[in-house]
Amino acid sequence: MKRTGLIAVKAIACLVILLSVTLPHLSGTWTGKLTTADSMTYPLTYNFTIHGDSVAGTVKSTLGEFPIEEGKMDTGGLHFKVTMNGLDIPHNGIVYADSIGMNIILNGSRVHCRLSRSAN
């Protein structure tokens, strides 16, 4: 039983170290293009601010700039919502070494875009 507890403590410590290395890396500006089912393309700019496991910032599109709400990061990736004109839009992102794969629920449909770190 002691060995199982020790393994669990080591696993948690590794996770904390991994998150502390990964989280600051995400702060900054990320850009991508969202293509809808009707082939309309919208440029997106995400400005992420990471504090611990909390995700904040803004999303800018052709419709304006909107705050990131209820943002968090865990082993499954980034999770937050953006409210545009009274409509809650859930976002779930998977972090890769050089990009973020972002799944967005828009009007009941899931759309995907790839974000890259902005050169700014």
C-alpha cells in the first residue's frame, strides 16, 4: 500500500512540473483561421494570459474583440468560453509543441482550427 501511495505522489509531482513548464509557454498571441461548413473563412487572434491553471485573455475576430471566460487548463488541454452577442461559444484546445488545435462549438456544430504563435 505504501508503494502505491509513493507512486501516486510521484505522478502528481511530475504533472505539476509538466504544467509549470507548459503553461507559461502558452501566454501570448496565437492566430488561425476558422472555416465554417459553408466555406466562409474568419481570421482569429487569441491573446492568452496564463496564471497557474487559469486561462484568461481575449479573442479577436471580424465581429470584434471578446474576453475569454471560465478559462482553465488541465491534462486535457485548454477549456474556456467566449460570449459573443449573448451566445456562449465553448472552446477546447489541445496543445502541441508548435500549435494549438482548437475545437469550437458554433451554433451546435463543432468546427476546428489550428492556431500558431504569432510572430509579434
